[in-house]
Amino acid sequence: MPTYDYICANCDAAWELFQSIKASPVRKCPECGKLKAKRQIGTGSGVIFKGSGFYETDYRSASYKKGVDAAQKAEKAASSENKKSDTKGESKSTSTKKKND
């Protein structure tokens, strides 16, 4: 349900009212009690895109996408190098244990 802005033509009181789209506009002012209230035409609420997806994949420039791809490739290469060095270190430590036993 939307929030509507109202203003009174008699006393210039302004307020917001949360009501159904199907509900008829309020005519009575809560301040002066006269039937001079009018619903204002508003811009509505802004659209907010949260999280990954729509904005990031559909509206980024080509140069930005190339930079992201290059960064991801570099990150994958670095992580694979780390994995290779970790596995070599593990095999050496297990072989030294066997020799000591």
C-alpha cells in the first residue's frame, strides 16, 4: 500500500497517509476539520537495486568488465600457485615423518 501526501487548502496543513490504492482520497483535514484536503501528486519512491545481479551485470562499461575479468584471472592464478606450494609442503612433511619413524 502506498503513502500519499495531502495538503489542506484552508489551513495549509500537510500530512502523509498510508492507504490502499483503491481507497478514495481523504477530504477532511485532521487539523481544521474542513473538507478542503487534497491529495498531492508525488514522484513516488525511488527504485533501489540491492545485491549483485541486475546493476552489476547489465549496466557496467566494457572497460570495467575487462578489468574485473583480468582481476579474477590473476586471483585464480595466485590461488592455484598457493595450492601447488601447499601440496608440495605437505608431501615433504609426510616424507620426513616416514624417515624419522
